[in-house]
Amino acid sequence: MPTLGIQVPVNPCTSCLTSTTGTTILHYKWAASGNQHSVDDPPPAGALVRGVYVIPVSNSGVIITNIELTHGGWSDLIVKPSSSGSGYFYPTYQLPNTLWNGQLVTEGEWFALLRYSGVQSNYELKLDVGIKWEVPATPPPPPPPTQPVGEFEIMRLTGQVQSYAYDPNNESRTVEGRIVWNPPYANGASEAYVSFSHARPSLNARLGIQGNHAYDISDDYQVPVDSPIADGVTRSFRMYAKSSDGKETTLRGSPKTRCFLPNADRTSVGPCDGTLLRRTDGRLYVIAGGAPFLFANDAEAQSLGYDLSKVQVDNEGFHAFAANWRLRDGTLVRFGGSDARYVAVGGGLFWAPDPTSWDDYLNAVGKSDANVMRLPRAYMPKSTPAPTVGTAVNELGKNALWVYQGGGRFWVPDPASWSAYGQATGMTDVRTLPAGSLSNVIVDVNGVDQVQARDDLSPRDGTAVNEVGKEGIWVYQGGGRFWAPNPSSWAAYGQATGVTSVKAIPFGSLSAMLVDASDGSQQYKLREDTRPRDGTLVREVNNTGILVYQGGGNFVFPDMTEFNLWPDPRPVLLIPDGSLSTLLVGDTNYQDVPQVRDDLPADGTLLRERTGTQVYQVLGQHKYPATGYDPAQVKLVPNGSIQRVPNG
């Protein structure tokens, strides 16, 4: 709720006065439907303040902390908790020693600042302030102000500052000032000198002044992520302005309490983890790992242990600005209703499968359960959350290194491969994961925790990869990879799809990988991800034939009529020309050897043509009539395509 300021107008009908004293009423209203203010019975020119009082507040839905009134550079609390601890104290009579006695009623605005600890969505608060005034027989001229007029208006959630200060007696003078913070930065700095010399035409138009009197850090300026301000420490910031005689005045709006950290992508700063913010539409959210997470309602936030008395109002639309940020590396999270604990790395989430794994990880990184962010259940992953950027990881207590590219995971087979990869990409940092977190993950299935095998070996569709030190380029589609056999094939694919970026992966990582054995050891295994998932539809760039993969084998649609009758329509994924005929296979030294690619279904696959009745089972790359099978396991292929598999 912003500060409301009222400029009291001069009553032009001075001849209508029957006395030289009177009362002017200021009306303030804060409400969900909009803020309002008005003035009743303005005084004549020259009217001086002789008393200030408050008409009892009308309040619905606001938990008041206090209300501060400011005029002519002086401020006082006009509504505050009573000394008895029950209710509020309101000055309801003329104060003989009010701060504003002797000031002109019409000299500057009367600012009312509401502070509160809670607000309902349909709130409405009305405050009426009475100003008793008197017109002297010969009104004296207003005394010249001895201090600057200004305000510490905004310190944004992204670190930018907006403020102003000017000298009412000399608008051509540039006011100097400083901003002070506590506690100091790690380098010992605790203040910075500022000059209120920035141009802001809207400020001049609002105040009716000339010159440049703002100190603004513009919205398009990004506070550097290595700035001392972005260290996760909560600080109080105050802004001061100097008068012409060198005396300092604290600007209205001071202090402001803020805490900043770099966001996950290290492109700018934002609020610290755990910061509670309320959008202008009333929705509440929390910052975790540099990203915003919306609660369903306030009750959900309270159930997760958040203190609603610490909610800040987000008037800047920070939630929309930060909506696409990913979690900062190393962020620890839990989701409502689940005991599963995760660590965020590279934009992915990794689950610690047991208490020992979790405790060992916390000890290794120097954190505790107190660092775990509790997030709404709605954000619990529905499928394997894998990193989407180049990230190297290894499980605590294991030697194996893995590199993520395009959401897929590639094993680094030896130190030489890792060294060459680092030289080619500049990547040297390895993120530690809880032991066992590369094997399984807990995801949300209709509100229930479910353990699933971690299926993040193959990158997302359209990802192109190349092993460091080799020429071969592979394109992943549907979880399978297809080799571009020559430069013209790759060029045609890039022209058709717009994909020109190739992700570097470690030498030898397409040949082999490590898997966890039942005894907890890791065993060497050939990497088998050349064939897409069942139901994947592919077409070579310059070939009209469309194929569907079932059981690891591909089957061609004889014509578009058959394709249009296919019961499982999906997008047709483009693959490089020639990639259905040839592939590269790594030998024991991880060197590539070209081979004929003839994707036939795996042994045990049950097949039936779309309108056929005969079911076949594949054994030894031949098909045999099947009996005693599970109908649910039968995979459909296009009519006329099953003859691709020889009869047994």
C-alpha cells in the first residue's frame, strides 16, 4: 500500500470567512479497489497549523502496525499500539505541542504512511485527520526551508534504487547525499556518496519543479552478480541528503531492508531464498534458489512453516520477471506432503534415496536440513527432472564423471577424455550429487510419491552432439540417435530444421557407460541408445518415406493413406539423410567403425499389422506366429510393413 499524499488547496473565498480559525479534514482511504484521498473545508491563504487530531479509524481486513504523518519535513506516529497492549492510540484532541504547529497548512503535501503486518484480499481502511488552523492578523511569510525535500522511493527486488532530493529555496542547486547500509559489506564498505543530479521529467511534472534532482539506477541496468550487495546478507539501507549548510536529513522512505543473491544463471541479482512476496493480485509466493514459487493460498504457505508477518509487497512484477529462472545450483528442496529431499544442479533435481545418502551429502557440502526450502506440492516434478545445460556431475563416493548436454547424460570414460573435454569446452567444475541419485528419482503421480528409474540418458529431441576429437555428428530424436554420414547430410538437416548448434560431449561417451550393479558396484556397459522409443515417427530430410519405430525396429508406411489411418498420430521427426542406412560403432578403444544400420525389432517383440489378425513374435531377427501372448504387449505396425521382418 503506497504512501498517500494530500496537497491542501487554498480556499479562494476568503471574504466568506466569519472567523479566523477553523478545521480542515483530510480523508485517506486504502482499499483493494483502489486508493483515494480528498480534502474537506480547505483553509484560506496564510492559515497556520494549531493542532492535529485523528477521527477513529474505519478498518476492515488490515492488521495495522502504525500510521505515520509527514508534513514540512517533520514526521510523527498518529496511530500506534496503545500502552495497555490492547487496541490503538489515536490523538483525538488538539495537541498543544504538535510538531506541525506554526507551519502553513498548505505548504507541501500531508503524507500518510500506513505500515501493516497483514492484509486480506478485500481490505478497506479509512483514516480521517483533522487539521485545526488559525489565520494570524497579519500572516507572516513562510520561513525558508532549511533542509532538502526528497524521498528514498524504491529499492527494487533486483537492486536498483529510485530516489530524489531538491532544495526548495534554490532549485538550481544539486543536492549531495549518501546511502548508508548496515551491516557493512564483506570488504568493509558501509556507505556510498550520491549526487541527486539525474533527470526525471515525470518527477518535475509531479512536484512542479525545474532541474535534475533524481538519483536513479535505471530498470535496464543489471546489478552485477559479483557485487558485494549480492552476498545473502539482510541489510538496512538509509538515504541522506545534505542542506546548503552541510547538515544531513534522512529522506522519507528510509530505511529499506533487503537481501540479495545472484540468480541461477548468474545474469542478475534477486531476493534471497525464503523471501515472501505478495503480487498485486494478492497471490503469495516465495523465492527459492533464485526462482519464484506460487502458493495456492496463504494457508498452504503457513502449513509449510512460513511466517506471513514477513511478507513484502511486490509492486514491481518481480514474479513475472523471474518466472523462467531455474533453481540455483546447490539449492536443497522438499515439496509439500513429501519427505523426499532433492538437490538442484544445472536446472535438474537429484533425489537422495536414503537418509545416509542425504546426511553424507549435507556433511560434504557443509549444509544442514535448515537450508532446505519447502515448496508447494504443485511444483514437485512429474517426470525425470534433468539438467538442460552443460553440467558435469559425480555421485559422492564414486569416481565416475558424467556430462549433461541437452538433458541427456554422457559418461566420461577416462581422465584423458575429461581433460580433452575441459580443454575444448572450458568446463572444469564438477558438481557433487548424493550417492545413488543418478539411479532413481521420486516424482509426483496424481498427488502420490512414486519412485522411478532415472531415465535421462538420451537428450531431448533435436539435440545434436559430437564427441570431442571426432568428426561424427549425431542427432537425437525420440530417445534414439542418428548419424549424419557426410557434411551435405548435416547441412541439409540444419537448413530443414534450423538446428545448427552441436553440443560437445566427452570422447568415447557414445560407446559405453557405467551402470549400478545389485551389489552397489558400477559395471561397464555398452551404450545402446541408437533406437528411438516405441511409437516415434521419423523421416529423412529429403526422403518422403515415413517410418514408425516399434520394439527397436522401424516400419515404413506404404503410402499417406495408411499414415493418415495410423491410430497414434504424433509429430514426424526429421533425421539426417542416410542416417537410416549407416551408423558408427565404437570399438574397444572408442574409435568409430561404420556399420550398416538395419533396425530390426528386438527379440521377444510381439507385432501385428494395423488391421491384421495374426500376431508374430520376433526371435533372432525373424518372425514366428505367436501363441499364448499378452495382448497388451502387442505392438502395431503399418499394413504391408511387417514383411520387413523375415519369416522364421
